Amino acid sequence: MSASSDRNRRLVLAERPKGMVDGRTVRLEEKTTPEPGAGEALVRVRFLSIDPTIRTWMNDAPGYLPAIEIGDVVRGGGIGEVVSSGCERYREGDLVFGMTGWQDYAVVDEGAGAMQVLPAGVDPLVALSVLGVTGMTAYFGLIDVGRVAEGDTVVVSGAAGATGSVVGQIAKIKGAARVVGIAGTEEKCAWLTEELGFDAVVNYRTDNVGAKLRQLCPKGINVYFDNVGGEILDICLGQLALRGRVVLCGAISTYNEEGPVKGPGNYRNLIVMRGRMEGFLILDYFDRFPEAQLEMFGWVTEGRIKHSEHIVEGLENAPDALNLLFTGGNTGKVIVKLD
Amino acid sequence: MSASSDRNRRLVLAERPKGMVDGRTVRLEEKTTPEPGAGEALVRVRFLSIDPTIRTWMNDAPGYLPAIEIGDVVRGGGIGEVVSSGCERYREGDLVFGMTGWQDYAVVDEGAGAMQVLPAGVDPLVALSVLGVTGMTAYFGLIDVGRVAEGDTVVVSGAAGATGSVVGQIAKIKGAARVVGIAGTEEKCAWLTEELGFDAVVNYRTDNVGAKLRQLCPKGINVYFDNVGGEILDICLGQLALRGRVVLCGAISTYNEEGPVKGPGNYRNLIVMRGRMEGFLILDYFDRFPEAQLEMFGWVTEGRIKHSEHIVEGLENAPDALNLLFTGGNTGKVIVKLD
């Protein structure tokens, strides 16, 4: 339990970024900390979940959620502590998970789905990574959309990221014969094979991705879990096995691009191989989180799913934390820890 | 029943075409007409089914079937008449359907799946179009892959072609609220709306396809049946409705291209819309043809499915007939009638 300050620091969108987020993208504002009304609670934000999708919300473009307006607090998920409450749903001291935004304090109402109270004993870092949206994205993307099956060859890009690293481990649990991760440094590659149990890795900065994949996946790719788009998506489409599935989770290589995005010319291989390429958004799976979180919690407890968090200190460093996702500066889940 | 000549004219692949098939692509050869052995029959080819996929087999590239070898008869489906038989399966005078190749005579063996005997009373032209591979492609592609549902907005490209024209009509039968065809001449567009019951059309040569589709499909596209690839695929991906399906049937706009094919940059909309893009090949559905042909035959008899054949006379004109598919010179199914 902690007292609240009367100053609320907020990072608001100052201008729409072209390419990477920079010093002009957000502006630090101080406002008076809001007072929670009836049916509301005041939450002191403790951790921010840094996700690639936040970058897409900064564009003035249609998406699955409206763009963040200029002058609005940057949208994003996080975990906070209830510091005062005017409702029954939240009690002082509760840790709550939801869309906190990039700010010190958020007001949350007790309406359905507003924020989830974290069960006692759950580490907030785990709640934000494997049990959170990124872990759930791996779970439903691979199992539900990718229909991973025993004996499959599974390839995942952004493999050392929060979602990719979990995808590869779930694939092994589900009996995939071969799991290949694509990442951008030797350290990441070593982590994937030595710590997480990936069968093989491709370093996209130093390897010839197409040739290496062809060697590692001689029977073709049954499931490609795509976090990056671009050239790597194209290569994997060209190496699909019969009835291969491409799970479109993200396209991080394209989020900072201006103008039209280059599409994957090998999409025609979907015809030859009777393949399927399908996109999904984790928000469609919220009602199925409990079952998945339970299973995931079991795997984590048994040590079958390992996770890593990359902690960045200080609200003001949230923009730099976001950029880590695009420069590949992180291993595992990027989380901003507020003072 | 007809006597056989001792000369068999055959069109063999002389060189791999770059772009459109031309005078150098195939060579007319005359060989002695083969003698059917035990378990075989000699078939006088009467009609050739001209399909875009034949063009893909002429490339020296991996596909769902091996490339046609230089010097081999051009592969292709057709209907012929059994002129002499050394087996029980085929009797003289039977019309048989199968891979005849571009030649006057083919030898067929009685092995399973070699050639199908046409039931008495079925018009060979209908057998090659709506009841044949092109009609079946429309049927399974739209129903099985596209999962067309009542109230859907369905868009089909290559709409005046053999497959596209049937796709649109089946969509109406299945309760689609709006069926929009994309074609390349005013005559074709008029045929689609006035004869076949399409709700609306886009002339891709004269209309702004993106703007017109946006106007015609204000709620977005639930099923896009793609016969053409290229720019039109990209536009339709960009206008998908929530959980929209893109059925990849062909990519005729790209088959004559050299070098890498431009991919659809709007593929990312599959994520936003939770869409699915899936390819298929009709050869996976051969065992389900009887059910579909029965249903289709009923629709044709009731006048609910109309069809059109574009007949080209003479074996030697088969290459020109193939080119019609790429220049858009045909309405409905292109069939070569042999002398």
C-alpha cells in the first residue's frame, strides 16, 4: 500500500512518428492526480507492458483499435496497485492488470473487463509476460490458429521476443519434431537452444536465411509463426510443406515503414501447397484466457516454459523501451518499471 | 464410332515460353498412332480443356505437378472417344474424360483414375465446363475453402471466366447478399449482371477498382475468390470484412511474368481483420466430385447455373486458345475442338 502523489506524470503523444519513435514523439506532462469517483479506483502504475502493437496505434491509420489521438496518453497495458478505491471490485493494495496507459496514475472503473485483479502469489512480471497478453498470443496463435500437431516442423521469427520464445516452447510441449527459431544475435540464438530447448536457430543478420532454413527443414515448414513480416515471411512462404500454416501475429519489420509495404511474392505457394495464412488478434480470445493461463501456469511451475524479462527503469524511458523491440535490443518481454 | 488414322499429330513443348506462349513454344509433330496393348484403349481426342494452369506447367519450376519436359506432349485435360479397346473398362464409342494431352490420339490404361467414362446423355461441353474441373474448382473453392455463408458479400475476379462465372452463381444460390464480379470488358460485365445474376460488376480496365469496390461493398468483403493475383488481390485484401476469407484459386496476372512476383502488401490486413487466405488445388477433391457434380447437374437443369463455352477449332490453335485466358479474349470456358 502506498500513498499517492498529487502529481500525475503522463506521456502523451506529441506527434506521429515517422519510423522509429524519437524525442519528439511523446511529451511528458504533469497533471493533478485524478480523484476516483463512485465505482472507480485510483491505480498507481507499477509496470508497463511494452508491445509492438503500441507503435501501430501511433499511426493515423485504421486498425483494430482507433489511433491514439495527438495529446492523449499513450495507450498500453500494465500492472498497477490500487491506492484508493470507491468501489467493491477493487481494494486498496490489490494489484490490477489492464490498460493503464503510459502514466503514473490511472483511474479504473468497476465495469466489466475494465481491469483484472491479479490473484495473490502471482509475480507481476510473469503476469505481464507468459501469463499476459504476449504469452496468450503465443498460446492461441500456435494452438488455435496454427493447429500445431505432433511431428510438425515449426519455425518462429522474433524467436527471442516475448511471444516467439513462448511459441517455440509450446511447440515442443505439443510434440513438434523440430522447432527452429529466427533471431538476430548469437546471444539470443544461444539462449534459444541452450535454455529454451529450441532444436535449431537461424541468425537473420549473419546467416543466409533461405538456405539455412532449407537445410534445417528438409521436409518443409508445417507451421510458420510470423512476428516480423517482410523478407522472412516471404522466404518461409516459399518453403511451406503441404498444408502448411502461416500464423500472422505481427509484422514488426514493417511497423516503422512509410508508404506501401512490400508484400510476400511467394504467397502463390499457398496454392501449390494448399496452405493457409491467417491473422488473429489476442483480444478475440480474452474469454478463453482462464483455461490457457491455468495450463501455462502449470508449464511454468514445472519448468517446461521458461521466460525472460527485460526491465527498463523509469516512465520517461518507455519510448526507448518501445524502440528495443524494433532494434532487437531485448531478449524476452520488455517491461518498464515505474519508480 | 470412327476409324482411326495412322498419323497422330502432337503438340510438343519446343521451348519454355517467356511471357505469353508464342510460335516457338510448341512444335507440331506427326508420329505413328500408337497401338493400345492389353488393358489399354486408344482414344481419339475430341475436345481439349484449356486451363490457365497449363501455362504454369510450361515453366521449369516446381509446382504441384512436374514441369512438362521439353519434347513432351503438352499436358492438358480433354474428352475423347474410344476408337479401339483392349480392356473391359472402356468400350468403343465411349466418351472418356481425362488427361488427353494436346494430340489427336491418346492411349489410356484401365488403372484406377486413368480416365472417366462420361455417362450417356451428358453434353461433353458441359462435362468440360461446369461439371468438369473448372466448375468443380468453383464449387469446392467457394463452399469448402471460402465457407460462403448467407448474407455474405462475395467478390470474384476473372468473373467471366469458366470458374469465376460459376463462383458468382453458386454464391447467389448459397444466399450471398451481394455478388460482385470483376471482368475486363463491358460485354463481359453485361453478361454477368444480365444473364448470370451478378449483383454488380467492376470493369478493371476502365474503373478505379479500389474505389468502385469500396462503393459496392460498403461492409467489406466476406469472401474474395481470387483467380488473378496481382493488384486486384492486394486491393481486395485491403477491403476485407472481419473474418474475411481469400480463396486463392489462381494468379493468372502473374503466370506470364519473369522473375520475382510482387506480393500483396495489404496482407497485413489479415491480422487486423482476423482474415484467412488459403490456397487449394482441385485434385485434392477428386473423390468428392460425384456429390458436387450431382448438385451442379441439378442446378444446371433448373437453369440456376448458366454456362458459356468459347470454342476454338483445330488442335494447331491450342496455343492461341491458351493465350485467350491471359488476354481476356474469352467469355466462359475455352475449349479446343479437334477436327
